[in-house]
Amino acid sequence: MVSNSDTIAAIATPPGNGGVGIIRISGPAALDIAQHISHKNPKPRYAQLCQFRDADDSVIDSGLALYFPGPASFTGEDTLELQGHGGSVVLDMLLRRVLSLGARLANPGEFSQRAFLNNKIDLAQAEAIADLISSGTEQAVRSAQQSMQGVFSEQINELIDELIELRVYIEAAIDFVDEEIDFLSDGIVANKIEQLHSRIQKIHATAQQGRLLHDGMTVVLAGKPNAGKSSLLNALAGHEAAIVTDIAGTTRDVLRERIQIDGMPLHIIDTAGLHDSDCAVEQEGIRRAQREIANADKVLLLMDSTDSDNQTLLETLPNNIDVTRVFNKIDLSGQTAQILEDAEHVEIYLSAKTGAGLNLLKEHLKRSVGFGETSDNVFIARRRHLQALTLAQHAVANAGQQLKNHAPELVAEDLRQAQTSLSEITGEFTSDDLLGEIFGSFCIGK
């Protein structure tokens, strides 16, 4: 953690030449720097046209100076923005002048970090800033905006408030254990724990959707040899990413391709064909395929629509993975391109060779992520958020079990652990190492 009393400065606009370039300054020396550079006393929250001068009083550039006294600023500190022309040389000259007046170069993400440390935003909102900057689709932008505006944080804080209320109730019951009334056996605590578990589960599902929008969904192509996995990879990628032959078992290793469908990011993984083999190389390829299947967000199980024996293939897959059955080669079987869905299974009939039914698969993948949904409750989430929610969910479930075992002290401890896990999402409880890792991934100037 760096000192929060330093004055920091950075170029806040992208490198290269442009019409406008911005130097951002935050800290106790911001006003003094403004006076030395502009030879004026800047009016708070007022865009003032001035000349930016060097130490010898020569003019470096001319533009606008905006001064925001703390705490009414993004960082919560005195903040200054110098908006001049966007040439890389003139911005470097202006930045050197600012640094000579007592500022130091900001670390990546340090402006957002100070906003967090000064309670202007919480940790989830700070991460949403970086997500907004890196967003590649309109859906990602809207979801990041929801997180920045506190939609995700508000839901987490509501859960924390409920946990605190429940913990107070349980601690009181423990303290007054000698009273004739057993507060823990009246059903109120059990109902509240069950409701908490259900709410965390629901938020976890929404956060998982947000994580996929942020990171991209990992889709594994699995199936028997020569089922058309590599052909489907090429069809989705739009180029010859994998070797395709009529010889079964052409793919023996894992092949990864990052693609986009209408702007939605996908990580497609082609794997070796699943079958019994005495070949050591094929056995290793199958082992790697099974590892990728276990870690996938979704598995596209490719089956030859001309092959009637596909049931044994289904039995080899783990029970806890999201599987879509894709019947390929309908150009040979004469079947119609279609998608069949019920409560338990999704089946898509297509031809990777001709492209028939490929759009059905693309639309299905987009729906799987929630891509294109306009719900106000969709927010961007990260893997650490999912991990924290999972830990909280397990802790609340354990609390419910300990209540049945008549162990109120253990119930209270499990609920405390759940609260700690949720507090890590907003940064109410977190470590300096985690803060350094999060803000270190930001761009300089933000």
C-alpha cells in the first residue's frame, strides 16, 4: 500500500496524438500546482481557460483547468484536471512540469484506489470501473454500469444486514440460554437461514451470468472421434483453426480458440475423441479432454446423427456439467436443422459442413449467457465474487445443519464466516494484498 498523503499525477488519455489530452492530479498539492502552472487561482468546479506555463514562465500549452476541492471529487481529495492538446510530446512536457511541483507519477489504478480508501466507492464499484473501460459489447457496458451504480453492492449489503440481524438474535439466545423459552426452536431462525441460503443462491446465479459476460464462456467440444468437433470449431471461428480429415482421431491434443458471436466472447476448446484406446498418445489426449470437460462452463456434446449408438457416450460425462447435445452431419442423415428443448435437455440438429442449423447453436449459446437481456438487475461479476458467494452459501448451509444439531455456538460461527466472505466483495473486510492485486490491473490515470 502506498501513502495516501502524496499528490499523484498521470496522463488520463490514451497514448498517441489526439485533439484533447488530459493530465489528472489528486492530493493536497493539487491547488498549489494549479496556481503555479496557470498563474491563476482556479474557481472550484469551473472550467477556466488558461495557459500552462513551465518553470521559466514559457508557455507549454493552453487549455482548460478544472479544480474539484475534496471531499467533493472522484477520489475524495483535492483534484485537478488540465485539459490541453493531445500530442504525446506536449503532454509529456506538461506532466514533467506537474511532477517538478511536488507530485509523483500515479501507480496503475491509484485514483480509483484512493476513491475506495476515502469511501467514495466500494470495491465492487471500483472493479466495475475497470470492467467498463475494457467492455467490448453494449451488454457488458450496461452490466458494468449497473455495478458502478451499486446494484451488486446493494444486494450484498442487504444480505450482510440480514446476517447481522440474525447473528444478534442467535447471540441473544445463547446469552439467555437459562430462560424457559427456547428461541432457537421456534422455527424463526430456521426459516431465516433457509431464506438467506436461497437469496445467496439466486445472487450467485446472477453473478455467474455476469462473470461470463466479463470473462467469456468456456465451451468444450466433446464427442467420439470423427463426430465433427474440429469442423464445428472451424465453422464457429470462421477460419481453418483445426485440421479436418476423414481419418478418425485427427485431434489428439487440446486446441483453444477465442471467438466472438455478435460481440459475445467465447473460449472454444476442441478436444480429442472420447473412446477406448490402447494408444498411449490417444489416452493422454482423452485424459486432457476429460479435464477440460470437468472445468467447462458448457459442453457441446457432438454426436453423429447417422450413428444410432450415442447413449454410452452420454454415460461417460460427469453429472454436474451443463451439456447441450449437438447432432451433427444432418446433411448425411437427411434430418432438419432444429432445436428441441425441454426442462432437462437441449438438442440441436445441424451440419458443421454446410452451416445448416449453425445460427440455432449461436443463438442458444447467447441465451445461455443471458447475452442481450436488458434486465436492470444484470451486473458484471468476477471470479473472486463467485468464490466469496460460494463460501457464504456453504457457511449458511452449515449453519442450518448445526441448528438441527442443537449447536447454537457453531451456528453463530458459521454465520460470522458468511458475513466475512460477503464483506470481501465490497471491501468492507479485505487484505492489502488483495487491494494491490485488484488495482494493479487498472490502467495508469484511472
